[in-house]
Amino acid sequence: MSRYNPKEVEPKWQQRWNEARSFETGASKDRQKYYVLEMFPYPSGRIHIGHVRNYAMGDVIARYKKACGYNVLHPMGWDAFGMPAENAAMQTGSHPAKWTYGNIDIMRGQLKQMGLAIDWSREFATCDASYYVHQQRMFLEFWQAGLAYRKESQVNWDPVDQTVLANEQVIDGKGWRSGAPVERRKLSQWFFKITDYAEDLLAALDDGRLSGWPDNVKLMQKNWIGKSKGLQMRFPFAPDVKAPAGFGDGVEVFTTRPDTLYGASFVAISPDHPLAAELAKTDKDLGKFIAECASAGTSEEAIEKAEKRGYKTSLETSHPFDERKLPVYVANFVLMGYGTGAIFGCPAHDQRDYDFATKYGLAIPPVVLPDGADAATYKLDGEPYIGPGKIFNSDFLDGLSVSDAIAAAIKKIEEMGLGQGVTQYRLRDWGVSRQRYWGCPIPAIHCDKCGIVPVPEKDLPVVLPEEADFSVPGNPLDRHPTWKHVDCPQCGGKGRRETDTFDTFIDSSWYFARFASQPEDKPVDKDVADYWLPVDQYIGGIEHAILHLLYARFFTRAMKKVGHLSVDEPFANLFTQGMVVHATYMDGYGHWVLPEDIFTPTEDELKKIHATWLPRYELGHELEKKGPGFSHKFSETSQKHLERCGLADKFTDRHFIGTANFIYHTGPEDWLACKSHEGLLLPVASGAIEKMSKSKKNVVSPEGIAQTYGADAARWFMLSDSPPERDVEWTDSGVEGAWKLINRIWDAVSAAPGILKTVDLDKASDDKTELRQATHAAIAGVTDDIDHFRFNKAIARIYEFLNALKKAGDASDWAKAEALSALARLVAPFIPHLAEECWETLGGKDLICDAPWPKADPALLAKDEIVLGVQVNGKRRAEITVPAEADNKTVEEAALSDADVKRHIDGKTVRKVVVVPKRIVNIVAN
RNA sequence: GCGGACGUGGCGGAACCGGUAGACGCAACAGACUUAAAAUCUGUCGAGGGUAACCUCGUGGGGGUUCAAGUCCCCCCGUCCGCACCA
């Protein structure tokens, strides 16, 4: 019996699959299709273990569905545009294209080593002109169809890097790379009209079109779209007010609480509101106030702390229902981007309005009376009342419930012609312009005469210039000496290319459609795309729950509108897998340490470490307990050591001890060890188990694992321990366990070489031995578990099956052959290389990746006898064995005559016997 | 602040519609094989009590519904995630 050697076996089968083109998807449409897709990777350099988990899951599904007879599409490509390539160019001078394609070559090789059942013939990168040309084409179509437009908008501008930053790239009001305070600027940008689909994107979440999506993702999308119904209405200026030019009608506000209109005591507009800008022209102090608001931080913290501030303008509006006049403020807490950028303030029933009114001494009249309160004596108790109740102090609304009053107020305002009920969304149009080089060029030309003009179809693709200067910040396309200078396609005069490129989220918004069909002259061949779409199973990280998935859903609708697709929803079933996490390690100097550099010290080594490091440790503890500025008396040994090293006085230095911060929290007896560059022994403490990241060095390389244990072991372990949607901790003992399993399977198989040639499994057997029952239970269980994405349970069942197989030493050859044949096929989706090797050794026909999935025989799943638990007064007291088909009466008699049961009901009267068929018997006695 | 998910042995986790809590794996311990170690194999493995059969307790805490609760309901505690001045 030879030991299993993945280093030889894995490449051998990868080559066979390649030669047989096992995973290239045919064009035949006669079989039922199944499209399984994992979110494609960004080519950052090397694959990491998280990729392995992601692609292993998709691979299980792909291989399983293929075995079940589906026409499976399982492609791979590269999300290849993006900032890291440009950053690399700035740092190393390597061109983004060279960097990106180089990484792709490396990562493709690594993925192939994983033995994934991927149709590599469909591979592409989004930075291929042959891909993005269609993106440009579709942009022009969207533009024509009114789905793309240009407008001025506020952006986060990094004055050092000279680029627009996404909100996520602004940290505490500063640019994430430059650290410079971010400015808000108005820029003319391209937008996609995703708000056109707000209602449908929302509706599909609930109407069954996305029944295959996890609830949490649907909820996040729902919140993101943020639908709210309310009233948009106008507050006319008071008769004696001179309205500013262009604003004669008054102030347009949005509210979800028109029931509280009688509680209004002010009107507030956003500092970014056009009316504010107009007023600032003649009011310097207001201009100053607006500037202050603009420079305030946009971080969470800043918003949290930001005080409600307002500037009282000279304007006043009339209340629509009574004689009151309401002052108009410019207020920092009113957002221009939501609603109309203006509100009416009802301090009694809104926290923000309450804070504001308190600060500026405005009236706070209550208009909602909580149930059970007395209208005559009711007073607010230091805070606004947000809950339900009856409206009062409100004339025609008095006595109505909140919801009835909302309807009544809207009706009245509509009758008065001051506004109408509207639906608002939090979702805003998708700004897609980026001042970057490494992205898809936007095919538009600016002409002084003709305005903005589309690049004619025949001139597509607009490709990036190869030469570009990355040595200074800013957009290399904009400062390129020649690229942007072109003639206007309309008038032939001098024009300039659009130098912004597309947000890379666009690239990933339709790649799944391109995988299905790749004609040269259009984005997709509609017939072929209609066959493959939607993706039957999409798999990826929860971090894409909102943006990527929402954009892809929008893009699919937009592609449908311009005639490329027939579906609304791109992904029928979505699975969000957890991350791979790993313990972090830090040495005594406070440096992160790679797991592979750590070892368990011998006793001698530990003594040496203690001699040097215990004083620091002690000190650290004291510092933790007492805070800085304490005096500490060292133990005698520590003191001697310090003096000998000349460190005695240094230990009062906070910085010095700070370096050892991490190790204070671990007992010295638990210290691990590593060696410094100079070869010195250092203590190492293990810390939080976190997402693997380069900066914390808690990474393991998939290549290293594959070298030691093989790709199969890595795949098996990634799927075995935790449920797929949860995080899994990478541990050495875990992979070793997987490696053991591989050898156990190999041992079982190699004890019966050629058994599938000597035993004819087509000849039926009426054998009903335990092994056969175990075989069919395993088939049924594993099948069900894979169908429900429970890979960890499927794996547990395979272990159980393997244990049963080992115990069944005396089973017939026929039963053994059946068991081994099933075993190989059941493990094939998880550990495909070993499965092929087993299949060959057993004497199976052809490749196992083409073999059909085993079928469970229902006759063998049904057991003749079952074991039932018997409870007395709800506590389990005995077990009885009864025929599976025994009726309740027989079961009851068997239970009552059991010796243990008799003992427990001795001296009591049996009141009731509950028999739950095939589950349990409960005897109630007292 | 709003919304959501989760909490089970030393660890990762099973437990389907409320029906024998702890499947399977890891770690640990004992034994076999070995000059020895590794590997492998066999066994033990929630806590407490008992020679034993067995008994008591036990799914974050408290209460409730039920013949029966990890599972359902109410309250509390804790962890994680999303959104966040959204009118």
C-alpha cells in the first residue's frame, strides 16, 4: 500500500481534465442549464486562502450539478481595473497594465493548481479592450435611452492627490492616502439613473424574484434604497417678505409627518440649498456660516458630535393652516441630498428639531397626545415624543390617529394646491466618473460648439494611451500631451476627450452576462444569454451585499431596456460565504509575526526568554493596573538583570515599555517564540483571531499548503469545520485532519484495487446488510446537504460513512464495491484529484468527473426496526426497540412493559401516554 | 439612535415541523505497535455524585406556554453586522 502523494497525483489529473476538455461548456441547449459563479477576483498579486474557500464552494456545486446531468457553466475572469494598479505604478514605476496582466498570469496558475472545474476558454479581464469596448457601447446606448446623464454634483475632493474620493475613502474628513483635509467641490460628473428603478429594485426583494437570496442581504438593500412616503409641500413666504430672485414661490419641503404640521415652529434649509447661496450673496455672515458647514468633518464621529447649528435668515414663511409666521433658518443638520433639502421643524416630535428649537429658543408646541395622557395637563418631559397617539391642538386633525392625520393633512394640502403626497428614496443616482487612468475611458467628447458629444460607434473602443506619467498625483489622462485632443465628431472642430474613466463597479456589473456569450460585435448574443441567465448560484462575500449586487441588478435592468437581455434579476440564488480568519501573533517588540515563523520554545529556550523579558512583563502589568506615572519596585532578579544590562533607568520610559504592550495580556507560561533578524529569541503572544490581512501578517499561503498537503486537503478543510456562511478559523491541526482523512480514503480504496472490474454492480443485489444501509444513507444525506449548501454536514456524513465502512470488514465484495464506488463519487466534488485516483484504482470507467451522481435506494433507507426514547414526565428513562411500522398501541405497550420504565412509574398512576410515531414516547404519571 | 443576526462541552460545530442535547471533526488522556519518536490503530472524553446499575444538574440570565423547550412567547445581559442628522 503506497502512501498517497498529491504532488504527483494532482498535476496528473489536472492535465487529464485539460486534455479531455472536461469542463468546457458545450453550446448544446438540449440539457437543463446550471450557471454557477463565484465573484471574480481582483488580480492583486497572489490568491489568498479566502479565494480558496470561495472557489472551493463554487466548485463543489459545479461538479455536483455536472454529475447530476446539468449542462454546467462555471467560468472565471478578472476584475482588473482599479486603484491598486495605479498605486503600484506610482510606487514602483511599473505600468498598470504590465502589473495587472503579470498578476493575472500568476493567479491563474495558482487557481489551476486548486483543481477547479472551470471553463477557462471563457476567461477575460475587464481591462481587455475586447471587454470594455462593449461597456462603452452600452454607455452610449444608456445615454441615448436617458439612463446616463451629466450633472453638477458635490464630491469629496482630495487636493493633494487631485482626485475625487469615494465616501469610504474619506477617513475623519481626510483623504485616506494623502491625509489632506477633504474639500467639497462641485464637479460635472456622469450619472446612471438607478433611481428610475428604485421601485422595481425594491419590489423584487419581496415579490419572490429574489426568493433565493439571504434575508439579511435583502434587508440591507431595502434599507439602502430607503423608501419613505410623505408629503412634498410649499411654505409660501409671509406677505411682507420680499422673496429673493427666483424663489418667489417660497420653500419646498419634504416630510413624512404632515400630521404634525400644527406643531411646526420653523423652516430650515440645507447650507447647500440654492436659496442659501442666493441669500449669501447679500449676507456675508451667512456666507461665512455656509463655509464653516462645508469644512466640517463628514466622518461618523464628527456627525455624532456636531452640534445643531443654525443661521436665522431675514425670511419668514406663512403657516399653511393658520396665521403664524415661521422663521427660515439655514441649518447644518439638513441634508441637500435627501428630499428637497429643506424641512419644517416640529420640535415636540422630532429629536433633531427639539435640539435645535431648545438651542434657539423656539416654541415647542405638542400636537401628538400619547394614549392615556390628559390633553389639559400633558407636557413634554425634557425630550420629544416620537410614539403613537391622538392628534390634538391641531384644529381639523384633532382626535385622529397619526396615520389618519397624515392622510388627512396630505389631502388638505393637495386641495390647497400647496403640494402632493410623494414617495422619496434614500437611493441616489450612481455617480460613475473617476479621475483615474486605470479604468474604462468614458466615450464622450467635449466640444465648445456642440457641447458634449458621443464618440461615434465606429471609433470604439476608446483605448487608454500606453504612455502615461504616474510620477505626480492627479489624472494622467488629463495631463497626457496628446490623448485628449481630438476633433469633434459633429462639427469637425477642435474637441477634447472626456478624461474621466468609469467607476470600476461598472466592470463587475455585467461580466456574468459576458461569460455566457462573447460575440465580437455586441456585448452579448441575446439568445445565448437568455439560455444561461440568470446565474443559478452566485457566491461571494457579504461585503458586496449592497453596492456590487445593487449595481449589477440595475445594470441588468438597463441592459434589458436597451435590448441585450430578457431578465430583470441577474442572480437567482445568492450565497454569502464567511471569511477565513486566523490568530494574530506579536513579538515582544510589538511587531506582527507570520504564523510560519513561530515555534514552541523548548524549556531551555523559555528560560532564556523569561530571563530577558519577565521584567518588561511585570512592568507592563503594573502599568496596566495603575496607569502611567507610577513607581514600581522590581523583584530582585529583575532588578539585577536590568542593572547588568544598563537598562534600569530606561524602564520608566513609557515608550520603551509600550513596545511590549501586546505580551502583557498573555501569561509568560503561554509565550511562544520566534527569532529576530539577528537570531535572538523573542517572546510571542497570540492575539485576536481576525480576518487575514497582510498588515497583521496573520496569513497563510495557499501555495505553501498545497506544497505540503495538496490542494485537496486545503479544499476539504476549508469546507469541513464551519458552516459556509460563517467565518472559519485556519488552523494547522485542521489541515492535518483533512490530510488524515485523505489518507484514510486512500487506504480504504487501495485495499480493493480493481474491485469495480471484478464485481458487476449492474447485477442487482437484494443484500440488506448494514454496509449497504450505510452507503445509501450516506448518498441520501450528502446529496441533501450539498443541495442546501451544508458542506460541513456533508463532510461529517462522509466521515460517518467511512467509519461504517471500516467496521464492515466482513461485508460481501458486492456491498464493498458499491460502497467504494459511492464513496469516490460522493467525495469527488470536494477532493476531485483524490477521487479520480480512487476511481482509476477501483477500476471505474472513464473519468469520475464525468460519472453520474449516485442514487440512494429508498428501500435501503427505511429501517426494519427503530430505537425510540421513552420519557416519564418529560425525562428520558429508557430506550425501546420496536418494528418501524409498529402502531401506536404496540409502541405504548412495549414502553409500559420496559423494566426501566416500570421502575419509574412504580407506585404512580399513568395519566396519559403520548406516542409520537418514530420519535418518542412520553408517559405522564403521578 | 434605528434595523438585523447570533449566544450549545476545552475548541469548531450537529440537533429537520417543539420530540433521546452534544452527530462529525479538532484538542486532551489512556493503551497497542516501536529501541525511540512520528505515523497508524483501539478506547475514554459536558459537570457533579455513586463500587455499580444509576441519579442530579446542564444549551448566556430570569420568567412563561406545553405531556415535552437549545428550538415558541416576554424581559434582561453579551457579541457581531448593516445604516446613521434620511425629516
